[in-house]
Amino acid sequence: MQELQILAVDPGREKCGLAVVHREQGPVYQTVIETNKLTATVTFLAQMHMLTTVVIGDGTTSRSAQQALKSVRMAGKALTVIPVGEYRSTDEARKRYWQAHPPAGWKRLLPTTMLVPPVPVDDYVAVILAERYFGKR
């Protein structure tokens, strides 16, 4: 049975995208953190939002991130960690970023596919991973 709300992680070598996503309401919280803070941040978010399921991208550093998350406990139980395909999620995240933050000035004349977001979009990737898990795609 799927949870109503999950934590999604886009793991990376230096930074990770995190998102708490409700199945019907969408993203509740999203952020980008340093990878060395992953376990502590996941522990905090799992406790704060009463989460037991984590979906994690199956790409870069996924195995080491999954290994690190095995130490996180909720009510004495390990979190359920489920890998999700990351194929082309970064491209999709860039599109989502520009939808949420439309380019201004002369940049609005360029196709957004030619623009690079000024901030990391790993948190948008995490939202996309959650949506893939929930079957919205």
C-alpha cells in the first residue's frame, strides 16, 4: 500500500535534492542540501512529517545514499527505501524550474531549453521522482 506522503531524494556527490510530497496535494517541502547532511536531514524530516517511506533516484551515488539511509529509524523501524528511475529527470526539472520562475528581461526571448537555471534543480528532481513513484507520469 502506498503512503499518502513520502520523502524523495535525488542523491549526488556534493548535493542532494529533497522533497516531502503528498500524493494528492503535491510538494509540501523541497530543498537542496549538502550530501554530508543527508542522514541528519532525512531523520529530521521523517520525524517532523511522520514519514516511513523514502524514494531515491537510482543514478549517481544512489547505492551509498541508500546505505547511509539504512541507519535512519522511525519508531524503532528502518525507513522503507525504494529506488526510482531517474532517466531524464534533470531535463524535466529544468523545465519545471522555468515554469515556476519565468525568465525576465532579455532572457524571456530565449527558449528555456537554452537557459541554465541560476540555482541547482535537484529539489525539483526529487519532486519528479516522487511523482513517478505515485504513478503520475
